[in-house]
Amino acid sequence: MKKLLIVAASVGLFSLAACGHDTPAADNAVANADNAADAMENQGDMIMDNASNAADAIKADASNTAAALDNKADATRAAGENKADAIDAKK
């Protein structure tokens, strides 16, 4: 977040520095650079959003896998108890 604020402040300062160029071509060069910088910032934001979404999906998948293994462990213990009860009942 701090980086975004720094970049935003820098863009604001660069915009002020861009005022008063002698030619429209110079103003256009500054505007084009600002547009390119904005596009780069947007791409960075999209990369971070995609990474966050991927991490959430991995976490959910791991949680589901862990829950399935816990269920299998419980079922195995229950089967062992049932088998032990059956052996004891034959005595």
C-alpha cells in the first residue's frame, strides 16, 4: 500500500513538473509516459490479485484434502474398534 501511495504522489509531482512545456509534443510525451506508467501499475495490481486468488484456491483445496484425510482416519479407527468388538464377542 505504501508503494502505491509513493507512486501516486510521484505521478502527481510529475504531472506538476509537466506543466509549462514549450511544445504540445513535449506535453504529449509526458502524457504518454503517464499513461504507460498507469498501465504498468494496473498490470502489477492484476498480478497481485491473481496471486491472492490462486493462494486462496490452494488453501481451500488443502483444507478439503485435510478434512477428507481426517474423515478416513476416523473411519479407520471406527473399523478397528468394530473388529475388536467382534473378536471380543466371539470369546
